[in-house]
Amino acid sequence: MNIASLSKCKRYLFEIADYRECLNVIDVACSLCSDKESLVYAHLLNTRATTYYERNLLKQSREAIEEALDIRRAKLDPMHPEVAISLANLGNVEAAEDNLDEALDYYREAAAIREHIGDAAATMLGLNYLQIGRVYFLQGDFNHAYDMYQKSEGIFNKRVGKNRSFTADLHYAYGNHSFAQGEYATAARSYELCRRISMDYNPLHPLTTAACYKLACTEFAQTHHKKALNMLDRALDIADIRSNGTIDGTCTRILWKKAEILLDDPVGGRREEGKKLMTEVEIRQSEILEELGVALNLDECGGDDRARREKSYDILVPGYFR
């Protein structure tokens, strides 16, 4: 099998979430690529980086992105779209590691390249504006975040039908924006739009899981315990398929939220189940954090105790889907 065939194979494996096999195929393709300074090799590294990112292995993702960026900067014009891709990917890693100023720098550099390119890069520029808005959101600057989301939406709306997946991401961001300000009904509408779009183009996508999880959070915030548990069951069904039955970070976050809801249920009929589940989840959280190489200090997470706990489980999930 040649590199071109392996490249198609790894894309298929990535899309169906068989990440381990995808990485194995990439390793084979990299070994077959004789020129380790070629653009083909950089492309393989970019896919490796994205796969590691979706597995939440940020150190490995960063290493692959930086190597790809070095090759692209050496081989391509500084304003080439592939350079922008690597810069934006580095921004994703920085944002996931809570290095928000650094993330903004990379996103803005990528956006400048895409603004220079013009219409051919418009969709990716819209994504850049969404990424910049997310950083503002994480910094608590909700006004600037909303402005960037609006700029992103303006670009996506000009290409209706061609940006469905990115539009789903945008609705998810709007949902987080509203949820953080206590506007739960508004947040739920945005999450539901995200879920419906994601269901249309890929019902097993991590974003579908994330939207169901966040819909559960909006229901729980409004003390609708049964509705919240129903949405968590939907989220867990998808996450379980994607993880091949392994209790990964996404599954663990869902199960933690389920335990929290069971313990808070005013009827109280399932509190013992909630206690048992919470104990199991806390053990699994520790194991996953060790696997990820993350030393968790709740005191550094900020906010009240509940917010710190929330963040400690968000860390288990790739940055896109928190």
C-alpha cells in the first residue's frame, strides 16, 4: 500500500473514531515517507496532531504540530493557507492548556493569513473568528466573544449549506455563552440547534455527544432532573460507541454529571446509586488524569467548589467539546 492509499485510510479511521488504528496507519505512512522534510510528511504530521488532540493528548499533539509548522514555514510562502492551518492548530492546543494569550496570538496570526488570501479562505477565516471568540469567552470577556461569533456567523451565512459542521460549532459556542450568563433557556435553544445539525452530518460525532451533555446541564440548572438524565443517556450512548466500550474522558464526564444529578434528586430514590457512581467516577478521573499526564489542583481552577469540580471534569474532554 502506498502513502496516498494510507492517507485515505487514516482519514476514514479518524472519521469513525478508531484513533489508535488511525495512529498506527499514520506511523506506517510516516515510515514509508523517505523525505522527512516534505509537505507530504507535514500533512501526515498534521493528521497525527489532530488525532492526538481529539484523544486529549496535548503534549504529543503540540510536538506533531510544531514539526509540521517548521516544515511548512521552510517550504511555503509565509502567507500560505497550510501555514495558517498549523498556526490555528497550535492555538487549539494553547487554549486547551489554558494558555489563552498564546492561543490568541496564534489564532490572530492564522486569521491575518486568511484575510490576506481573501474569498478562497473565507470559511476558514470564519472558523478563526469563532476560535478567537472562544478565547475571549474563556477570559470572561463575553462582549468581545459575542462580537467575534457574530463575525463568524456572517461569513458562514454567506455560504449556506457548505458550512454545516462549522455552524454546529458556532451554535455550541453561543450555547456556552448563554449558559455562562445563566440564560438557560437561550442556551438550550443553541445546544439543540447544534445537536440537530450534528445529527444530520454525523450523529456519532463528539460534538453530538457534547451538545447532548450540555442540554442535560441546562435541564439540571432548571431542576428538570429526569430530562437531564435522559439527555445524559443519549450522550453516553454515543460516547460509548466512539470509545469502543472504554470509559474514556468523555464517558467519565457524562457519568460524573449523572452522579451529581442523582445525588441532587429531590425525590431521592436513586441517591445510593449516585453515591456509588460518584466513587467509581472519581477513581476513573484520577486514572485518566494520570494517563494524560495532568496534575490537577482544584484550588487553581478558580470559582466556587462546584465550578472547580466542573472544570476538573471538563479537562478530561478535548478543548472543542468542553
